[in-house]
Amino acid sequence: MPDERSFGRLETFSLLAVPNDPIFEPLTIRHLTLKNRILRSNVCGRFDNYDGTGTQTRINWELKFARGGVGAIISSFVPVTIRGRIVPNYATISSDDRVPFWRELGRQVQAHDCRFILQLSHAGRQRDVPGIEFAKGLSSTATPEPLHGFECERMSLDQIREAVQAFADGARRAREARLDGVELHAANGYLFTQFLSSAINDREDEYGGSLENRARFLLDVVRAIRAEVGADFHLQVKISATEYNDALIKTEKRGNTIAESKQICQWLEAAGVDAIHVSTGSFFPHPRNPAGDFPLDELVKTYDTLISSGMLALRNYLLLRGRLTGAVFQQRWEHARGDRDKIQGLTLPDARAIKEVVRIPVFCTGGFQDAPAIRAALTSGACDAVSIARPLLANNNLVELFKNGLERPPVPCTYCNRCLVNAPENPLGCYDETRFASREEMVREIMTVFDPPPFR
């Protein structure tokens, strides 16, 4: 059996296609069939209107990956309410008038034999730029988010019920838009994580305390979605299997373990979920997600966007700008990340552990970009498919490269994370100048997302 720890060191480069390649074996999940085993993970930039209506730019963005050959696209974070967004300028699914946009986006993606799965999301307290509508986020707790100091309001039982219905309505709208399914974003520190996590949830009612109580909100949403859209509409859940909540702040609790997440996933399967998408980390960004470099020089150019949002953001900004304090934070991040050579397959052990206790398909995210690493993940039984974000930003046609016999992209993603730190202010894309002949070429590639423009 392949050693999951060695995946990051695979650098095989071949022009000979692999016969019966498991990467290109179709995957049928109850009522959904994918043409291959690679999904574009949830990632997008601030490409939409401030009010949450969608734009041509977002359609252009998703078509990059549909043309590149992925079996399915998981949309970016799509808020089910305006109060639940991370930042403005993300398209929402918060009202019925959003349906026509998503229907058109889905139609254009599906024309490339690519499935489109809408990620139903709510930020809770983890909001980088709240917008003008609501000062505080909603959460399981009233304790501010500890890294940036984002303030929040503990949700009342009525607010929990309203959120449950908002997710169910979002799923109904996705079905009305003729999309191929929905994913609940229950990972990476957003609202569902804030309920699931033993490190964050400090409630003393039926939504806090025991694991069963902490999972109640998520399971309520799953049941409400099934009641709204029926049993034949694809529904998957993304979960942070191990939280590592103390990765940066050692005084914080560690959070949920893989044992707890295995139980949660069994409950999700029993409630009618069709697939589990395995991630890690109880906040975002997290040293282990997206694992890679901490681009301090680039971060200090864009972190100021958060200063008006978090009570601790100004402190962080000043520390990051300091030569010594910035270096200390960078070292802490890289220590929590672990070995840089083991980024590919970092979450595979958790995916394998969950796959051993459920019968539904399991997807795994985590820096995949080499065909041998993906192939080994599939054939070892650790997961049924992989999801990819940054390496697809670097090479939108990564899947076509594999199909044409390349085992590794000629100019791979370097995991520099400059894409991540530019996202709050600049168009999302690859910002690693070393991958381009010049800065001008890099900028031209980033700006292709605006072609075609909305008006001609």
C-alpha cells in the first residue's frame, strides 16, 4: 500500500498515459455521476456585486475549470443570508431572485460535462469584511474570534431555527436553478464549525456541551434540506476532521478529534448525506489548510483590509510589519504546518479514518497536483475522489494535462499562498511571479477572468 507521507515527494514526469487510470474512472454517487475523480474545491474571489447578485466575471471564473476538465466544481462560499457572508462581493443564494443567475452559471458549466455543486455557507463570527448591513456576526458563542478579534452574537434558538430554514431555502433554490447538488460548508471555522467544535462552542442548551448536542445544528439543517428537496438531490458535507484549534494560540483548546468527526460523519450518513468532503483546521486560513508558505511580504500589503473588522487586527498588522515580530509569527505558522515536503495528502489519514466508518463516498482536499499522488490516494482506498484549489489556480487545465499523459504540470503550484493573501483586495489568481516570464504576464493571466466583460 502506498505510504501517504511520501505523496509530496512524487515527481514522476511521463508522456505515456496510464491505462485504466483510476483518476478518469467515473464516480456514481446515488443520483450524481462525475466523469472523473477530481473536483475543483471551493475557491473564488470578490467577483460579484456588493448586494450579493452574481456577475459575468464569476461565470468566466468557473468556466476556466470546467474547460480544464474537472469532473465537478464546488462553488466558492455562497452565503445563505447576507449576514452570513465572509466579505461583500460574493454571490449569495439568499433570495429567490438569485436563482436565474445560478441557473445560467450552472448551464454554462454543465455544457462542458462538468457537474456544479453549490456550497451553502454561513460565516458566523469568521467574517473578514462584514459589510455595512450587520456589525456583528452570529455564532454558537458570544466570544470574539481569537486571532483577529471578530465580534459576534450568540444565536438565540429562534435565530438557529431561522438559519436552518435559510439553508433549506438555499438548497431549494439550488435545485430550482438545476444545479447538480449542494455542499454544506461545515469546515474551516465557519458557522457549522463554531457549533461542532469543542473548542469554540460554549453553549449550555441543547446545541452545546456533548458531541450530540454540538452536532444538532448541522443535523437539523441536513434534515430540513431533505424535507425541502427530497432524497434524490445530491447533498454533501465538508468537515474539518481534526481541528488543531491551538495551532497558533497555544492557550486555545485543541478542538475536535478524528474520533469525534468519525461519529459525526456516521450521523450525517444516517440523516441522508450522500458524500463527505474531508478538510482540516478550525479557522481559515490555517497553517495546515492551505498548507504552504506564509508570504509575510505580501500579507502586510493586504492585511490592512481587516483592521476595521477585528478588534485585534491592528495589533496583528503592526506585529506583522515588525521585522522581528513578523519573523516570529512566520516561524510559528510554519512550525504548525509541519514538513513542507508533505503537503500533498496531508489530510489523507483523516479521510481514510472516516472512509472506514461510512459507506458513502469520501472526498479529500489537500494540495494535490501530481497524478501519482492522486492515483495512490484513490487506489489505496483512502478516498474516492480528491478536491483541488491552489494547483488549479496555477494550472486551470491540470486535469487535461493528466489526460494527455503528463504526470506533473511543467510549471507546478509552489504553495506560496500569495493567491490567498491577495484575495481580500485583488482579483483571485496565481501571484507567484516565478511561474511567469514577467510580472506583466502574471497580471495578464489574472485579468483574464474579466473576459468576456459584462457589456459589449
